[in-house]
Amino acid sequence: MEVAFRILLIVFAIGLIAAVLLQKGKSAGLSGAISGGAEHLFGKQKARGLDLFLERLTVALAAGFFILALVVSYFLNQ
């Protein structure tokens, strides 16, 4: 059982790394920092399809990774 949780933890870690790397950056350096707030205030919408999916996938993978890390550490301490 412990081995299965460890393998699942590794799969979640690799998936989390891939999901984070596939996301676009929120700002592009100094110009993004200056104009990024104004674009957000005045309603410039970004393409929400894939970006929204990747954001939700990242949150789900991070939560799963955290829970699995706690489960694996529980099994190691017994």
C-alpha cells in the first residue's frame, strides 16, 4: 500500500510540474508590471479556455500532492 502511494505521489509531482510549466506568465517584465494593472482594471480579457483549465488542474494537482505527502509521511512514521 505504501509503495502505491509513493508511486502516486511521484505521478502527482510530475503532473504538477508539467501543469505549472505549461501556464503562461502573468506579466512580461517591467512593462507587464506597469501596464498589467491597468489592463486588469479596464477589462482586457485573456483567452480563458486553456488558461482556466490549467489553473484548475494546477490547484487540483497541488491539493492531491499535499494530501498524498501527508499520507506517505504518516505511513513512514508507523
